[in-house]
Amino acid sequence: MHVVIRIQGHLDQSWQQWLEELAIVHEEDGTSRISGVLPDQAALYGVLQKIDRLSLTLLSLERHETRLDEG
């Protein structure tokens, strides 16, 4: 599944590996966009738990299923 997570503030790039190698992009409005492909819903819950443990403010979550025959 492909996910796009937005959080308040700019998250340091050093957290990328801890967040399942999802890409971290700093937006001009002071938020961070964390996005990429996760293997399953359990991995998504793991990322969300890490965001919670860091006391970050979750602004939005988008989840899109990826199909094996795409690309």
C-alpha cells in the first residue's frame, strides 16, 4: 500500500530509517510529508505508533492500495 502522512513541524531526515524508509519531505507551510510504500496494514500501524511515541501531531493520512500489475 502507498501512504502519505502529514505531520506538524519538520521531522529530521535522520528518522527516515526508523520510519520504514518512508521519504520525508519538508513542506513550506511548516509540515512534513512522510510517504512511500508499506507492505501491509501492520507496518502502517507501526509507523503511526512511532509518530505517536515522538509526540508528533498527525494532520492527515492517505492510504492507497498498490496493485502488483502496475508499472
